[in-house]
Amino acid sequence: MSRPTTTKPAARLRGDVITLPAAELPTRWYNVLPDLPAPLAPPLSPATGKPVTPDELGRIFPPQLIEQEMSQERFIAIPEEVLDILAMWRPTPLVRARRLEAALGTPARIYYKHEGVSPTGSHKPNTAVPQAYFNKQHGIQRLSTETGAGQWGSALAFATRMFGMTCRVFMVRVSYDQKPYRRTFMRLFGAEVFPSPSPHTASGRAILESAPDSPGSLGIAISEAVEEAAGRPDTNYALGSVLNHVLLHQTVIGQEAKRQLEMVGERPDFIFGCHGGGSNFGGLALPFVPEIMAGASIRAIAVEPDGCPSLTRGRYAFDYGDTAKLTPMVRMYTLGHDFIPPASHAGGLRYHGASPIVSALLNAGAIGAEAVAQGDVFRCAELFAHTEGIVPAPESAHAVAAVVRKAAELREEGREATILFSLSGHGLFDLGAYEAYLDGRLGDQGDQGEAIAAALAALPDVRP
């Protein structure tokens, strides 16, 4: 649905860039829950093992987000105050990657949705803005959160500043050390930023006592942020991925992309998005789910690092969303809440679990998943920079690597196809990773089989 206008401008094509007018900014979020193959299993309380109650969730979330988390309404209106901020950069462009196509010699037509044009350089503000808004409406003045590579922390710092709020960010230690300018960016918008595990929380101190040199993980950082929110009445918790309402907010991406492809007479045969918790992939792919469920020949594929292969090597089971077991247990693909991924330059993808929505679709065979090696990711990112002129975030480059692989397959088959992928963010704060790649200091992460097996052995004993 588009914002009302007297005269509806057409989408504009400038070379290979397809832009929508501001009037076509989506005014509703698409909720996939009514269109899933089967209802999601309810989250279970970590205290009782029974379905979590609204009162329990209300300790760290505002009622509007709890309602969105459970809603069966197919479309949910976006508040005007949120639209006013989203309109600072949305709709985002859809770009035909002709130079990449030519370099690959492929008959495939490749399009990317460029989410790196947002104020913070990624797709993350799409949910940070509404989360800050609904918390402010509920009287909350302060938010706590985790961040991996810093994209989510940057987005929440921006969003809380827009609404006159403050935030505290627990940044995974390995990324905290690798990306100092992300820390500066967050501080510029008024956020407090601490490396995780930290001495500021009981869960952080427990990790430091047992593993003083821990590189951290998103699971640990989530524990710290939840503990912080639960201990202060003026503070709520904001999550950058995984939960239903987060993916809901991100569906503006796919809604716009569908419209932009329609303007050039295209429909995707393949959809790719990098996957850590599921917000980026879900934001692009979920608006296509009704067509997929109706039998359309659209293959949506989530792409993850082979060092943290939640979807491709995880188990579909109930597990905690964090390391300290403070969050509800949800049914998802998981490597185990104790799994600590190896240090990598794609910090936003180092999560042990996955969105229950994405997990349910994968378990039903409605979508696919594949893992890529770090070396291939950076080689393909370099090719993308050379051809399309954009340095992708290492997370986004996972999708680029999968697209390059698919385009090569289509070349060998001599088959045309339309490929859509999400360029979820730029990599201008990630040049340390590219320096390591160019200097030959960045390799693959090795097989994580033993660590995965050990973590899976510690899954909670829950029968679905």
C-alpha cells in the first residue's frame, strides 16, 4: 500500500537504477504469520517452561511490539511519525548489476536492493525507528541492546536520538576491537558502548571469569542487554533481528523491491539475502512468500557463514535466544546457545540461532539455505566493488558470493534467470577486514563440527 497522493508519479529509471517516488513508500508492514505453512510454536518462558505470557514480555518490551509479535493481521499500519523518519532515505534504489553480469559472463539478470543508503549504512534503521517510537510512546526513555558488527547498534543510536532517548550498546568483543569507528559512530549519536562480555552485568562477569579472553558472541551480548533492561524501570530491550516484529518492520524492503521489479517487467527466480538472525533475509523475501506458497517458481535462499551455520547444520528445536538463558525459548534452527562462533569479520552473522519465521519456512521446504566460506566471501566482495563500485559490508558480501555462484551455474547451463539480492549495507566501516584480505591475512574459518556437537548436546529438553 502506498501513501496517498493526488497524482501518482511513476517509478524512475536512471540507467540501471530503479527508484520509486516518495509517494510509494509502503505505509503498511506485511505480516507473514497468517501465510505460514503452520502456526509457530509459542515461545516458552525460561522460568516456567510454559508459553510466555504478555506480562513476562512486558518487563522488557512495550505493549505495541508484543501485540505485533503475536498479531495475525496480514497488514499493520506504519505510524506517520515513523514514516516521516523512514522517508529520509526510503524508498531505496533497486539496481541492475550489469557490470557484474558482464564480468561473470552470465545470462542471468542480477538486481540488488541497496539498503546501504540509509543514514547508518544498512537495513537496520527500518526496525530501529519503529522500536524506538513505540518505546517512547510507552514512556520509556532508555533502550539497551546488543550489536555484532555495529550496524544494529548504530541504527538504534540513530533512532533513539531521533526520539530524544538514550541507549546502551553491548558490542561483541571481537567486533568492538575490529571496528573502532563503528564505536565512534554510535557514541556520536549519544550511545554508551561497551565490549561484551563486560564487567557491567552478572552474565558478562560470569563469562569473563571462565574465559577472560572470550571473543564474545551475539548470544552473550543479548544476555547482557536483557539483564540491563530487566534491572531498570526506565529501560527496555531492543533486538535487531530474530523476533517476529523485527522481521515485520523489515518487510518494507521486499514490498518496494516487488514494485520496482514490476516496473521493469521482472519477477525473481532466485532471491538471496545474508542471514544471521533473519531480519535482512526476511525483510526481502517474506513479501514473496504468498506467491511461493501458491506454487510460484521463486527460490528464496538464506546465505550464512560456514563458521556459524545455524540453518545448514543446526537442529530445529527449542532453544534460548541468549547464552545466559534469560530470554524465552523459541523453536528455531540452532547450533546451541552455548556455541561461540570463531572470530570473523562478519560480526552481524555470528548468532547461534535463527528467526522462528525463517526456521519454520526452511523446515517446511518453502525456502532454502546455504553456507559460504569467508575466503570466497571476500573474493566476491572485491569483484563486486570492482564492477559495481560499492564496497559491501562483509555480511552483505555473503549474499554476493551466493549470487556469483548461482550466476556461474546459470552460465554453465546456458539458462536465463532473474536474481534479486539484498545489499544490506556498505562496508566503509569494515576496511580493516578488507585490509586483512588484501594482505593475505584472512582465510577460511575451518570446520566447527566438534564445537557444534558439544553445544547441541546442551540444548534444553523440550518436547514440541
